[in-house]
Amino acid sequence: MNGGRKNSIRWIYIGGGIAVLLILVLGTIWMGHSASRDTNEAVRNVSLLYLDELAGRREQVVASNLKENTEKIHVAIELMTEEDLSDIAHLQAYQSRIKRLFDLEKFAFVDTDGLIYTSQGTQTNIDDYHFDYKTLTEPQISILNLETPDKKVVIAVPLEGMSPGGKTQASSLPDAKPQDGMTLEGRKLSVCFSEMDMRVLLEGVSMTSSSTDATFCNIYTRTGVALSNTVLGGLAVEDNLLEALKRADYHEGYSLSQVLSDFAEGRRGEVSFTYDGIQETLSYVPVAGTDWLLTYLIRESVISEQISPTTSRLIGRSLIQSGLTAAVLLALFAFIVSQNRKNARLTLEMETAAAANRVKQQELEEKLALQEQLVERSQALSEALTAAQEANKAKTTFLSNMSHEIRTPMNAIIGLDNIALNDPEISDKTRDYLEKIGNSANHLLALINDILDMSRIESGRMTLKNEKFSFSHLLEQINTIFGGQCQEKGLEYDCEIRGEVDDAYIGDSMKLRQVLINLLGNAVKFTPKGGRVALQVERTGQFDGKSTLQFIVRDTGIGIGEDFLPHLFDAFSQEDGSSTNRYGSSGLGLAITKNIVELMNGNIRVESEKGKGSAFTVTVTLMDAGGRAELPSLEMQPQEMCVLVIDDDPVACEHARLVLEKVGIVSETALSGAQALEMVRLRHARRDPYNLILVDWKMPEMNGVETTRRIRAITGSESAIIILTAYRWDEVHDEAVSAGVDRFISKPLFASSVLEEFRQALQTRRQEGREQTPGKDLRGRRILLAEDIDINAEIITMVLEMREMQVERAANGRIAVEMFAAHPENYYDAVLMDMRMPEMDGLEATRVIRAMDRADARTIPMIALTANAFDEDVQRSLQAGLNAHLSKPVESDALFETLESLLPE
């Protein structure tokens, strides 16, 4: 009986375990399917929000593009002049300019008879367009070739009541009749329209699918025609969206009739449906100003397919968990049956749980440690980024400080040298030494300027000079420098010219000189006593007025390792860290050399073997100078000139620059009158005016005549000004001449005409110069000099005393202000102001003086003397109230000329 009872209890346990297992398994499956349905519903809701947002944004982009292109037509009408409507030829020229300006495929007008006027001629196919040229009263957007893949967007604007210039016509006389719109050769123009490719209009609106092919964007008309030639992301076989939706099965709450109604009335909405077994949700929004609707489609099936494996894995894990739970319950039931086995199994489970906890704890600790490392690295990267940004901000300040610190002693060297050379009692030998000192100092200053221009090389703002120079003289200077250096070091030096090389070329001699000095200087530096340094020059090619020259610098020095050769031209790179002490190398010379060579459109390469020497080969192309016609009547050579070209057309500016470059003239360009005035103002402040200014007559905002008038107000007659025009200049000749124009040139520009007109302008200027009175007498003028460095103050004082001027010095800006305030009005004739001084710098001192309540404070000439030679420094000087900006080292002639121009009689 006990056995039967035990069997009954056993079966009860077994039945209870099976029931619990079924409940767990079935419950897990039910929960999994419920979660799947909930997930799909959530996907649909999120998709609707996502699609609504994306469709709205895309609609804004399309509407903005339409509005922008509509505004282009209005702007084009505003640009029209009466002359453009004088005949069909002028109208076609105007249309061609507008098409190029706004990048339009077609820009046309329609008269009241339906005749279309384009830049290529007239057309009679007005019936192909969907706007009514007779009754159009506001801008209208339509589609041309709607049923073909080659769809065009047509934007039509009415011209009723409009006049050239885009303004509504009105008469100033009470009895006058209003004008009847725009007319061309007696025909009234009623509509202006532009035509562009649909793809151009939809720039900025992605019409392609995403990387997962789950979302698609498109634009349809209210009748369902796709403007981008695809329907439902390419899934539908129909050519019309509304026709395709008739084959769809709609989800609960959505219907085809609602979609048809929304499209017909241009309403915003969304619809969810199944098409060919694929669940999709479509959101649509009307495009402002059109009868189009922008749609955004998301394929829920693609997302559901990606979510389904996750749901399946979730159900699988739940089933496993249920099985484990059932096993535990069965174990518990068995534990009740057998107390001993229960105790042993309980102990085993406790030990297993403890081990799992230890593993989890260890994993958690490792994750925390990894997270701390990531935080530390992120902080380090953030600090490094901040440091890099601060370093970049400090770059300009560093270059300005470096320029000031280097130019200050150079000012003393060059200034004292000039003063000494003016002493008539020095011997010829001493004069020769002083001239060599001056030449070396000027060359050193040029090298300093090139090094400071490394920042301009990086930004692409460094320019090359195109001037005629003596190639033989350049080689003579190079040989003199390095012949002496090699002799002093006990090296053999040789310069060999192979083949035929001209005596003169056109190019940047200073840059070429710097390249050769850097390479030969390194060769001498790294070649031990008893070695050999050689320079080989050869013309390797000549074509079309240009010659290719090859320079090879060889030495028998220490050589360069093969592993270091790829890094040889990197800035601050050195093969051996000890070379800084042994050879005094900064690691910057070859980087500068490579940049200069590449700027000259040349190349540099190197061959070297450790312990045997190196060979650097530089190849550059220069323009031939032989056979060039000289201009004996000019007061300066073309290569000594600097020309400013002012034209709102970038192509015209580039053409003028190339024409001038062919005759060896350096030029700068400005794309507007305002930009040109700022460039002229900076040059005038530096006392380095342009020799010639070429200015286009027809420019927006400020034409060539007005630009000339304002330039003359700034600079007087220091530059020759020539007007460029494609029109006859008879009607503006008198006005232009009165504004200060010297000559006129017809477009297109040719080198011969520029040189001839400039020669004539120079002859006129030279004749005017003969009629002017001699330079002003500076004797007895009292100058206030603000300079904190004694040697600089002493030099400038001696220079001024050469013209018998009286100088009173202030050691800093504060003292200069006090001295100016302590003396009566007009006591000082001019103020020379250093920019960097203790207690109060030159800019602040200038502002304080200009703000004083006395008449001479606003009128006294104030000149900046500074080692800061950047354009930004000149602009700050002018803004502070200074009249001129002279860069140190200050040349005495430039200082005297500036004082003569600023001081009153």
C-alpha cells in the first residue's frame, strides 16, 4: 500500500512538473508573439513620425529652391535696362548674360501674340507650355515634358506693369499716361520664364534610397506622375503612383479614397499599406507654390525582417529559460523525495551560483576599468584638441612678434649703414665695406621675409614676381658667396655651365637665389675639410619663349641614410638629433626650399649615399628675356611695376593678369570697387602705390568712373588709371576725365594696347610732374618721435636732422601723449609713432591724441614706424587714426617723401 501511495505521489509530482513546463513554454511563446506585434506597431508609429519630419524638411528644401529660382527671374528683370529692350540683338545678349550668371538652361520672354524670344532666336511652340501667357497675374511653376523622362521645370513671371529694372511703372506728371509694360520693337512682352532640368531643381534633395533600401523620397504631381521617374522606390510596375496604389491592400484606418482625396486637394497625410507582399508606409506633404506633393516612403517589411531574428532569438532564449525553470522545479520535486540528494544538489547549486557571481563581478570590474581608460583618453584628446586650437590662434601673433623682434635690430643695421654711407669723408675701402654690409643686410631681410611667408605658402597666398633679372649676375653672386666660404673651410668649389644659357631671364630671382643658397649652404655645412662642392647649371629645354633650367648641387659630405630620404623635406626633420649642435641645423631650410620650388612649378629630387655625399637636382622653367622689346620712354621697367585690375568678372581679371604677366608685370585683382578701394588705401598708407590701375567701366554697385573718383580722393595722382570697356566711351569721356581717368582701352585686352596706353599715361604724368613745384622744404619742422629703443631713436633722429628738422623724443606712448598735451596747438608739425612700446603702445597713444579737444589733434600728420608688416597691422593703424604706415627698416627717402606729402606748406 505504501508502494502504491508512493507511486501516486510520484505521478502527482510528474504531472505537476509537466503542467508547469507547459505553462512556461506556452506563456513564453504567447509573450513573444505579443512582443512581435507590439514591436511592429511601434515601428509603424515611429516610422510615421520619422517620415513626417523628413518629408517636411525635404519639402522646405524644394520650396526654397523654387523660391530661389523665382527670385532669380525677378533679379534678372531688375538687371534689365532700356538698352536691353532696344532691339532683339540687345535682348539676346542680355539673355545670354543672365543664363551664364544664374546657370539657367533657358531664359525667355513671351509677347502677347505667344511668340517666344530666347537667346538663340524666336520660337512658336507656346502651346507646349502649361501657363497662360495672356492672363498670368502671378508667378507660376509648371512642368514641361511631363510624360517623358526629360522633365523640365518652368517658372513663369508676369510682366504686366513692369519696366526695365523690375519696378512698377509710374509717371511723375499728373497728366501723363502710364506706360504699357515692357515692349520690344513695338511688341508688348507679357511673360518672362526660365526653364531648367528637374535634376538641377532637386539639388540638395536626395531622391535615392538609403544604404538599407528601406526609405525612399520622391515628388509627384496631384495626378500621381513621378517627377523623378520612379514610383514607390522602383518597386511598382506602373508609371503613376495613384494607379499603383489601386493594387495595394490598406491597413486598418487607411483607404485608397482618402489618398486620392488628399492628392486631389493637395493635403498633407500618410497611408500604410501592403504592395506585392511588402508592408510600406507613405507620408506626403504639399510643396508650397506648386501642385506637387513630396513623399517619403519607408518599407516596414525591411525593418520587420531585421527585427524578426531578434524576436526569434528572444523567444528561443525564453524557451531555454522556461526549460531551465522547469528543470529546477523538477529538481525541487525530486529534492522533496530524496532528502540526501536534495542537500547535495543544493550545495552544488550554491557553489555554482557563487562562481557565476565571481565571474560577473570580475567582468564588471574590467568594464569599469576600461570605461575609466576611455574617459582618460577622451579627456586627453579633448585637451590636445584645445591645445591645437590655441596654437593655431597664436600663429598669427607669433609671426607678428617674430617679424617685430627680427626687424628691430635689422632697422638699426640698415639705418646706421645708410647714415654712414652719406658721410662724404669715408674712404673708398670703408664705403666698399659699408655697401657690402648693406647688401648682406638687405639680403638677410629678404630671407627673413620669405621665412615669415611660410604661413602664406600654407594658405596659398604667396605670390611670385615676374621680373627680368641678370642670370649671370645671380650666378656671380652665388659663386662669390660660396667660393669664399669653401676657401675658408678648405673645400674645393666648382661652378660649371653646360651648353648655352642666356644672360637674362624673367622670373623671381630672389626665390631662385634663396633655393640655391639653401642647397649650397647645406653642402658646405655638411662637407668636411678637403671635400668638394659643385654647382652645375644646364638648360635642358626651350620652347615657346620659355627655358627649362636644371641646377645640380653635389657634395662629398656626410650623405643621407636611405631610411631618412622620404622625410628629408619635412619641416623640422633631422636625421640625427645631435646635428643641431654639430652643424647648427634648424631642420627648416629644405622644407622652405621644396615649397618655393613647387611654388615656381618646378621639382626637386635628391640622391645620396651615407658617407659618400649627396646630389640635389632642381628643375624650374623661366621665361626668356632675350628679344623682348624695351620701353625707353617709360620711367620704370615693366618688371618694376605693380598693377591693380578691377573687374567684377573673375574671368576678365584672370585674362588681364595673364596678359600683364607675359610682359613681366606683377598684377593684383579686385572683384568690386569697394574691394579695390580697401587695397588702394592699404598701399597708400604704406607709401607703396600701384603704378597702374585698370578699372572696368560697367560694374554693379560702383562703376568704373565712381571707383576712379574715390581712388583719386585717397591717393591723388600717384597712380595712372585706365578705363576698360566693351562699349563706346564717348558718352562718359568728359565725366571720366574729370574723375581722374588717364586713358581708355577697348576690350578684349591685349598686351600691346596696355603698354602703349600706359606709355602715353606715363608721358602725361611725367609732363605734369615737370609742371609741379619742387619738394617741400622740411627745414625747421618740429617732429615728435615716440620710440622706446635708444638705437632706433638715434638713427631716426640723425636721418631727420639730415633735412635740418628738429626732433623731440618720447620714450613710450604715455610720455608722447603728455608731451603733445603739454605744448600749445601746432607746436609739433608731425608725430612719428612706434607701435610696440611699454606702458602705452602706439595705437593707444594715437587714439588718445586724436580724441583730445584741440584743433591740431585731429589734423596733425601721424605716421606709424613699425616692424609689423602684415596687412592686418596696416588696417589697425589706419583705424586708430594714423595717416601712413612705414615698415621697419625705414628707408630715408620713403620717410622724407611721406612727410612732404602730409605736411602742409
